[in-house]
Amino acid sequence: MRIALLLALSTLSLAACGDSGGQSLSGRLVLVRADGLVERDLSDGNESVLVATPSGALLIEPSISPDGSKLAYVRQLVPIVVPGGEIELGMDLYLANSDGTDARLLLEHERSNDQLRAPTWLPDGERLLINVQRLENNRITSELELLDISTGERTVVQQDAFRPAVSPDGQRIVYVRQDENFLQSLWIANLDGSGEQLLAGPNDGLGTFNSPRFSPDGATIAFGAAPPLEQFVRAEAGTELVSREAVRSGATAYNGLPEDIWVVGADGSGLRRLVELQIDLPSIAWSADGTQIFVLGGTGLYVIDPVDGSERLLGEGTFHGQLDWLAAE
């Protein structure tokens, strides 16, 4: 399945649509597109390439430093499947200026099929929280590490965790865990991994989590989520999983479970579904002032009001794409 997902990335959607109307927006986002990592001007919907997609690889998971000066991202090898041969699915970390210049390798995977991914900046702009995934004895292991970009020093802060984010003050991290039944849950802890607390999981009717992101004030976490697998039904063809509610929205066109956007307090209170999007693998970014949430998925680019959950379609989506807030102007 992992190979199929990676190969599917090569079908990333192309140009974005313009704004669909409503209140005017300002600011900029960095998005994953087929052409590479692009900058989107929210005032007019125009997009320009920051870092172009290289031959034989894909660029994913962009992350802008707190001062807006640096761009960390993942370079993912496109696997070439040869009968009887080995498949390399490695991912490396790269660093560039936020305008895409001076792009360079930051950290290379050490062993075949190691994946260095999900870079998230700490407030000092000198360290990244990263997710290191390895294939060991036919089992995927996943841990969170702190990486000092100047010295290369790496420190493990959490085992069996993935899809991390760092709070604006750098004191806490949020991440996803998965149990032996493939049910996922959302957790928060101190930066060093201590003080772990469950935020949401199967007991809340949720079993899949994506892209948890702290609000700028650190009080709220927005994330994508779907019910546990057993609450889904197989499509008539027997090859795609889809919720009954998602059939009407065309979610069967994608391979992930259709997810809605949820919010929860960083203290564990106030869990609620913010908006029903039924979107495949959503990626989330808050505006710098916390008044807007942007969501990128296979079916579109949306802006959402974090208070009342009203949403507006801004443009075309990206299959398995991600985004981050780039700048206010």
C-alpha cells in the first residue's frame, strides 16, 4: 500500500483555481503542487514556483521557520519498480531560504528506505522536530527527534509517534500514535516527551488523524480526523473504503478515509468537529493572527473560520499535498 501511495503522488494536480468569492484574503501560503513547492498569494490566487520538482523525486511537507526566513522540506525519491529488484523509498530533509533560493541538503537518510519527514520548527529557528521512519524486520518504526540544524545533533524525544507539531512557545508537542489494531489517537506532551496526555481517540469515535496544528496562541489544536475503520463500509467494487456519508461527496475518488476538520483545546477540553469536509488526507495551516484555518486536500484548497466552521473553496486541491503559512504580506 505504501508503494501505491507514493506512486500516486506523481499524479499531483496542477494549477490552482482562483478565489471563489466572499471576503477578501491577504497573506501567502506555501503549497505542494506537481511543479514543486509554490507560493500562493491569497489576495489574487496567483501561484509561483519556489523550488521546482527535481527529476526522479518529489518535494513534500514544506515548513516555514517562525521568522519567515527559512523553508524546510522533504525530498522523496520516486520508486522505480523492477521485478525482483530492490525498491528505494528514502526521504531526505532539505533547507532553503523562504523564497526558494540556496536550496541544499540538510540531512540525508542513512539506510535504505529510511524516511526523514514532517519537519516542524522550534521558535528559536535553529532546531527542527522531525519524524524518522524505518523499515525494520518487516515492521515500520517511527520516532520523533529534535535536530539541531547547525550541529546536526539529534535527540529522540518520543517513540512510536508520527505527524508531529510544535507549540508556538516550543514547550509542547502534539503527535499521533497507532495501536496494534491500526487505530490512531492524538496525544500532547512536553517537548522532552514527558507529561503525555491523550487528546482524542477511538473512545471519541475517531480512529484516523492527520496534520494536527497549534493555533498561534497555542490554546487550540486543529486536525483532520475520521471514524475508526469499522465504522466504514467497503464500496461495491470492494477496493475502496468510504463512509456512507462520503459517497455523496465523491470521496471514493481518493484512497484515504474521508476526514473532517476538528479542534480541541491544548488542555484536552472542547473536542468538537469544526466542519464536515470529507476530504482525503487534509493538511492544515493557521494564519498568523489565528483568524483563519487553511486546508489542502485532494478535493480543494479551503479557508475555514475557526469559530463557526464556515468554509470557502479557494482553489484546486493537491493529492497528498501539504501547506504552511508563509507570510502575512
